[in-house]
Amino acid sequence: MKKRYLSVFATAMILSVSTAVHAKQLTLGHAMSLDNAAHKGMVIFAEKVKEKSGGDLTIKIFPNAQLGSERDQAEQVVTGAINMAKINGSLAESFEPTFTVIAIPYLFNDPEHMRKFIRSDVAEELLQSSKGKGFLGLTFYDSGSRSFYAAKPIKTPADLNGMKVRVPESPTMMEMINLLGAKATPMPFTEIYTGLQQGVIDAAENNVSSLVEMRHTEVAKFYSMDQHTISPDLIIISEATWNDLSDEERAILKEAAFESMEEEIKIWDEIESANVGKAKELGVTFVEVDKAKFKEKVKPMLDEAASDPKLGYYVEKIQAME
């Protein structure tokens, strides 16, 4: 709790300084390292905003959870304490249930299917679905596919029985883990290393870049490639901030965000490929699995979403993009 108060205090101090220096400087926080593709994409986003606005609108990025955990930052965006944040796509459902759809396991067939979606008008509808909830989505970012990693290989759902698996604070992710027979354990992204090291959790699930960049390779030597979700991240902006911007400034942010998404996708492919090589060099074994067994266990989630009046619309649209 003390850490949370310090985070909010630090945020307030940062914002007061920013306001004094430049009335149109926006804050953008995230929990990733400087090596992450999303961070590099956000740097491009900031550069494009500055260029398109002639320097009248700028973005200051705070990486490495400087402004708190992903959930802390999302809450601060909703309340208007900070302007923007990059968060895990599945976390967004805690603030707007419609975002549940992108966290459904095996909704997307492969990365290209997901990319077709995030470039579509349907994606823009989803980004705007949180209107009135304190935030709006600016753009999606590619974050690859998520698979399990642990100190032992996980080849079938049976191997997960009884294991404590870290998940983001997402009801959908928790349901998925429980259906697979494990015990879902919500935990901030920045605490995974110590959680695995100290046995608080037995496994985690994420993309290869997170495994490498956060040094999880030191405490998890098996990466089991079930690819249960291909869920994009997103950049969110406070509605209070959005409402204070001019139409021209809003257009600049949206255009720069979309262009940075395309650049981030290219960077993602380069970095993810390199990180697979690094993981192998660090002694990580990549485990091939029978995805059909995993899909069967979690299929009720997709069926339920498809029958939901609100989520079903997105499920149908996304599946039609195959």
C-alpha cells in the first residue's frame, strides 16, 4: 500500500512539473523495458506527434513501471491522474467488459489474423467502446502470442493440474487457467521473476520477448508453445485529456498512433525473432504441444462469448476475417 501511495505521489509531482513546462505535454506510462517493441513503438508515436503538431503537442514516456503497475496506470488514466498508458489488452476488460473479446483463448488463428483485425474498422469500434468509462483506446499494438513457461515442460493440460500460474488481473485469463486445471494467480507483471524464484507461482504465461527481456529465463527453462492467446496490447487515453484536446490535436494523436502501430509490428517481428535465439542461448527449451487438447478445454469460453449479444458481434466479425 505504501508503494501505491508513493507511486501516486510521484505521478502528481511529475504532472505538476510537466504542466509548468509545457501545457500540451502528455504523459504516457508503461511497465515494459526499454528493449521492448512496444516501448520502441511508443517512441515513434511520440516523435510523430511532435512532428505533426509542429512541437505544440509532445509526449513524455515513463517506462519500467515508473508510474506504477499496469493496473495502477490504467486506474490513473481512468481518473485523469495521468494522460495515457500502454496496457495488456486483457486488463482492459476490468474497465470495459467489451474488451473481454480479445482475451478469449484461440479466437485468433495466427498473428496475421490478429493483425488483420487491429487494422480494421471493427478494431476502431472496440477502441471506442469504453466511451463514458473514463478512457478511450488510441491504438492496438502487437504483443505476439502467449504461451506457458515454467521450470518443467507443459505438454498437455494435465501437466498444469494444481500449478499456480500467474495471470494479469483479467477475469477471462483467470477463467482460462482454471478451465485448464491450474490455479490462476493474479500478479503484477513486474513481480513475476521473484514469484517464480520464490515459488509463489509455479508458472507464468506470456510472449518470448517478456520471457527474455524481464530475465525470466533465469527462473523458467521451458517454454511450452501452446499459444493460447494472441491478444494485442493497447494504448489508452484519459477521456478527460481527450475532451481537453482540439479536434486537430485528436486527429494528430489518432493518425500518429495508427502509424506507430504499423512500425511497432515490424519492430515486434525483428525483436521476437531475436529473443527466440537469445532464449535458446540462455538454455531455454521450446516445447511443441498438441494445441487441440488445450483448445478443447477452453472452447466453452469461445462458445459463451459467441452467444453473448455484445461480444458475439465482435466474435463473428473477427472470425469472418480469417
